[in-house]
Amino acid sequence: MASNKTLVPEAKAALEQFKMEAANEVGVNLKQGYNGDLTSRQAGSVGGQMVKKMIEKYENDIKGTK
């Protein structure tokens, strides 16, 4: 079962900002709070962009660059 609980509560604001940046990059207009009016495609593109950026950061970290 999926959970939207933040594992590190102190990171909640940064994660929200990260989500907004990813949405902006793929052209999805998110608003603060409820975004249940998004299509599955829009929500998926935001999540996919977030994962893409996290993988890119991890690869750069293990490579030793920033």
C-alpha cells in the first residue's frame, strides 16, 4: 500500500519545492494544496520528472561531481 507520509518531516518544505520545480519543467501548473483535478498523465509526468532528477543527482554524486 502506498503512503504519502514524509519519512523525514524536516524535508517536507524542500520536497514540496522540488515537486513544484519538476511540475514547472514539464509544463504542469500545480497549485498549493489539492491538485486532484490533474489528469493521470499530468501527475505521472511530474512524478517521472522528479524521479529522473533524483537519479541524475545520485549518478552525479557517485561519480563525484555536482
